[in-house]
Amino acid sequence: MAELHADREALSKLTIADLKLHLRDYGLPSGGNKTDLIDRLYDAIRQGHKKHSPKPERRSARLQGKEPVDASKQQFRGFLQNLLIIILLAVLYCVAFYFVFTKVSDVPAADRQKLYNAALDLGNERLTKWQRVMNLKLAAEQFATTHPLWVVSLMTGAYIFFQTFAVLTLWIPGTTTAITVVAGALFGWWPALALCCVLSTVGPMCAYGLFYFVGRPVALYLGSGKIEKFKKHVHEVRDGHMMAVMFGRVLPVFPNFLVSMAAPIVGIGILPFTLGTFIGLIPNNMMWVTVGLSLKNLDPSAGLKLPASQMVLLCVIAMCVPLPYLIRRQYETKTGLFKKKKRHGGAVAPTKGGTAEPEAEE
């Protein structure tokens, strides 16, 4: 292996894998980004640290690509460790939620059991989504007349759980949608819409924090390809990270849980993520709250038969969903502000202000 010198420029030309191998030879930790690795290796060389590798020829073979480094086992180990942490956090959340709902509250046990059974039916695959929603709606209506605060608390706790730990609850589809529909049936248009807009923002924020701190190895192991597609989508939307998140929520291209999972990994900040999520999910919340309003006077045995006025409103909402994207495309066509720059020789000439401008055409 070639001798390294205390030259930052030379060290910066090494790959991350090479830097980690050199750091392990010096007996130093190999975690962090490339800048951290270069700084750590530069300090070790400058201070004259001695290498601890007993077989330098083995390291040299690895650096030259002759011996493959088994990174899959290390990746799988990190996936399992972080998945266990997520499962532990989910269990602690459920225990705390159960303790608050059963031990602290003064709600009678019989009333709690009825609502609890209806909530369990959300995961009953033998029932249709319509039957699950109606069962929860009827139980919640009876409960809400005497315990309105605890109905809101139950919806809040369940919504945040299913949004935060979506990686564990993907096998239970339609849970947050069912909660939004029931909120519309119980509280009316504006209160339900306000509640669901807050919940649909707080839940993804919790998921963002989960994958920012402990869930990154799990996300990369389960969906690295989809995360790369989302990263490409973020780079293609040149209006900023907030618009990228908003279009990801509005347009049915990426699942909501994937946006929450991938956002901290691709470098989207919490503020644009929050604003983009809040704005992008308003049409979805409006649609399902409207469906919930139509459930108030429906016969559970008659099925879902919406009045003509409700059908018209749902159609209008559905047609408004792609409007932000169409408006943006029309704005690009007319102004040309966000069109791709023409490159000459693979380069774009920067202006004095620091922004890239295309060179003048001949």
C-alpha cells in the first residue's frame, strides 16, 4: 500500500471506502461523512500514528478491488439493530397510550371496550374498508356524545402512531384515511378539516424525526431504490424543497410514508418538509372529510350512496388536485424562468451574482 502523506488534497481524492480502510489500519473510528474521515486521517498522519494492521498486503488487496469487502452483512446488522429500536419505541408508545387511556381517564370500562373493539376492526381484513369505517363511526358517535375530549385524544394518538411507525404498520392499509372520514362524520367540516390538517402534519413530522435519528439504515435497506427515485424528483423540482415535498404529497407518484421516510435522507430540512406536507395534504383531507360528512345520515346496511351535491363536490376536489402542477408548468412555459439552461461544452457560465446563466448563443 502506498504511503500516505499529510496532504488534504491527496486524501480528498480517495473514496470513502478507502478512507475507512486506512482509518481502521490506524485503529481509529471510521464513522461520519467524507469530510470527517479526511480530517481524522489527516490528523493521524500528521501526528505520526502507527498502523495496527497485522496484514498490510490484505488491506492492499482490498483497496485494489481484488478482494471484495462484505458490506452486506454490516448493512444487514445495522438494519436489524435500528429496526429493533423502532419496534421498542413503538411498544413504548403503545404502552404509554394504553396506560393513559385506561388508567388515567375516568371513562367507564364498558364504553372504552366498545370503542377499542371498533378500533381493532380497522385491521380486520375479513371486513371491507366501508364496514370498518362504519363500525368505527357508530362506536365513536356513541362515545363522542359523552366523552368528546377523549375521542379527539384517541384519534390523535392513533393517527400519530400509524404515521410515525408506518414502516411497521404497512400491512394495515387505510387506517389514517378511516380516522379522517370518522372525524368528518363526528365534528363537521371546519373542525374536522382543521384537526386532520394538524394531525397529517404532526404525524409525518414524527416520522421525519424517527428516520432522521434512528431509521436511516432501515430506510436504506428496505427502499434504497425508491429513495433514489425520490431524490431525483427533488432535484428535478427547481422551486425548492418545499415545492418538492408538496408535489410529492399532492401527486400520486410517491406513497406518503415514502416521502416522510426519504426526506431526511435526501437532505430536506424540517421547515420546508413541514410546510410542504401541510399544504400538499389539504386536498386529500378535504376529500375524505367530505366523505365523512356524507356518512352522518347514511344507513349502515345500505352501502355508500352519496347525494348528488356531495358527488359534485368530490369531483371538483379531484379535478383541483393536479392544478398546482399544471399552473407551474404553464408558468414555466410563459416565463422560461425554470427551464433547463443550454450548456455549451458541458459548462454553464456563472454570473456575478453567483447564479448560473447560460452562455450567449452564437
